[in-house]
Amino acid sequence: MKSDKIQQGARLQQLIKALKTNQTGFANLVNVSQSNINKMVRGVKGISKTVINKLLLGHKDVNVHWLLTGEGDMFLLHPERLADQVAESAVVYGKKPLLLGEVEGILEAQRQEIESLKERVARLEEEMGKGK
């Protein structure tokens, strides 16, 4: 629909301003001509998949859902703020809620245990090979 493209274009213009650039700078960022960006901003063309993909390469925190639908916030939570968020579904395993920072610590301990097990398997395989 024409009005959808116009609304997306208005959001694209808001995003360009939020990124502290202009249409030319944004066009360079996503490797698309400035005239195409201008058409997207004016709602003549829809926002292309190419623009979205190239945008996300440099700005992973942009909320594409917001850009396309207007729902949610312009930006996703920044990674440094994620560690302060409480992990969801705390009730699932009957445990207390964990901060994402704690979850990362648990995952790192599991990674180390996996490496230890890999080394043990390698030693056992070596010992089995010598016994033949």
C-alpha cells in the first residue's frame, strides 16, 4: 500500500537522523544510490531487503520490525544494557531468576567442561590405539 511506504519512509528518515547522518551518508553506508534512498524516504519505493541487510551489518541494534511496521522502539537494547536485564522464564526450571551476566558465566563454565571432556576423549582414544 502507498500509505505503508510513506510511513516506512518517514521512519527511515527518523532513523537516518537518529544515526546522525543524512541521506547521502546513509546511502554510502548501505551502498545504495542517494536517489534510491530519497525515493524510499518519500514513500515512492519500499525499503529494500538490500538496504535492511546492509544497515544491519553496521547497526545491529536497529529494530527492523519498527522500521517496517512502526511497532516497538527504533533501537533494540544495547548489549551493555542486556547484562542488567533479568533472564526471562525464571520459573521454568524452578530456579531463581538469573541475570544474563550470570548465565554467561554458567555457559563459560560449561564450555570449559566440554573442552576438558574433549581432551579426556582424545587421551582415551590415544590409549586405545596403543593397546592394539
